[in-house]
Amino acid sequence: MSGAGHWHDEARRWAAWARTPGHDAYWDYRDAFFELVPPPGRATLEVGCGEGRVSRDLAARGHTVTGVDVVGELVDLAVAADPGSTYVVGDASVLPFPDGTFDLAVAYNSLMDVDDMPGAVEEIARVLEPGGRLCLCVTHPTRDACVREGDRFVIEHEYLERRRFEGTFTRNGLTITFKGWCYPLEAYSRALEGAGFVIEAMREPPEPPPGGEPSATYEADRRFPDFLMLRAQRR
């Protein structure tokens, strides 16, 4: 998994960012994501668990969770917040688990951060039992290729090329820098196909209505998906 040094530096800032309720898009989109997630089974793996908020939400829904992340500082934060689950340090491209350990894997906005995304998907398939499922969310590939111009989104980047992403964001006094990769939809589909997965469901949830007065940009935002969510089954 790439960015270990970057996320080492950002660990505390990310924890503050992620743990502030309503602060970022996770709080608006998590219900749409969990609609794709099967009921709790034998064992659930979260790949790229970070400080653990998705794992905690899985545990609250009855899943027996193991979270894995390449950044030890983030794993420590996850353990402190959720001592009832299991968290380990490990790389998505070399997962530290035997074959068939889990019946469900979750990768919420983490596959964009790995240098070898197809290799990570192969590893997820390896640690899933036959028939096991992978539920994932990524930044929508079309949104990654666009820039905003008023109420329009204009394609500025090469959509079909894998390319680096870096952006710094400040909101409500908190600042975080994200680094990762942009992939076209075909790259995710080919990675799943190559690892023996069959896509069962695909969702592009719209921007949810704001809680208060609609923002000046809401009408444009709701026409263009921010995230792509998939559920796939290992054959």
C-alpha cells in the first residue's frame, strides 16, 4: 500500500477529520454503502482501515471485524477507539492472513491509495473463501477526470490513464492532504475480473440533500456522482 510515509505524517490530522461527525462526505454516503454490504457472517476484513471508522460502523452492525492498514500510527488509533475488534499492520499487496480467512472484505476509499491496485484485489480474493464478497467504494472515475467550472463539470484530465492525485483541503478549521491514484472504471473492472470476481451490484449515489438551506452548488453537484460503489463475489 502506497503512502505509508504520507499517512504517518497525516495520521493525527486524519483522525480529527474522520472522527468529526458530519465533517466529510462519509457521513452522507455511508448509508448507501452499507445497503450493499451483506449481513454479518463468519469474519469481515476491512482493507485500508485507517483510524477505524468504517470498521467501527461494521462492528456496530454485528460484524466480527479485522482491520488492516499499512500505517502503524493509524492502526494504533483504531485499536484505542475499538478494542473489541482486531487491527493489524499490513500491506494490501501482501495481506498477512491465510487463504480463505474471511467471507467478506470491505475496501472503503482505500483502493485509490495503493500503488498496485490489481495486486491488492488479487490479495483480497486470496484471503476470501470461495463465494465470499468484496464491497468497495472509490472516488468516481469520471469525477476524478473533471474540474468544476461554475455549474458545469469539464473533463480536463486523461480519463483512461492511471495518474497521481494530490490535494489539500481545509474545512471548519481542519486541514488534510490526500495522495493517491486515479483509475478509469475499466481498470477496476479488469482488476476484479482478473482476481476471479463477478460484479453483483454497482451504485452511483447522488449527492444527498443538504440538511439546511441548499448550497449554491447543490443543483449541479447532485447531477454528477462523487463515488462509485460495487459489490463483487469471488467465484
